[in-house]
Amino acid sequence: MQIMPKKKKLHIKKDDLVLVLSGKDRGRQGVVLEIYPKKERAVVEGIHFIKRHLRPNQMGQGGIVEREGTIHISNLRKIDR
């Protein structure tokens, strides 16, 4: 018999307004766009931009695209609107 790991309750949901507690974006706030419960990470609008290098293909030209990266939910605090 296999023991199932205990499911953690997340204090943040999609469309919540959150404050970043640590990291390079500390003190900034944004709206949660996506949640990844298994990894305990979230994507927040306008926070933690990463550069993605795209290879050129038949559909279009390659290049460098900036988009929001994930941030661990322990670094976020929910704010009342």
C-alpha cells in the first residue's frame, strides 16, 4: 500500500491581487494569471520577466521574447482589493 502525500492548501487563486515579498520584484503587486499547484508556483502579471529565445521556423522569424516567469507562492501575499 502506497502512502499518498498530503495535498497542500494554496492561499492564492487565479485573479487574486498579490504583493511580492522577496526577490528582485519585492514590493510590487500584480494579478495572478496562472497557478501550478504541483510545483507550488504562480504566474503574476508584470512580475518576474524572463527572456525566451525562439528559433526561426517556417511559420515565422525567431527572436527574443520577454514574458512573465513563475514565482514560488511562498514569496506572494494576497491583498484585499
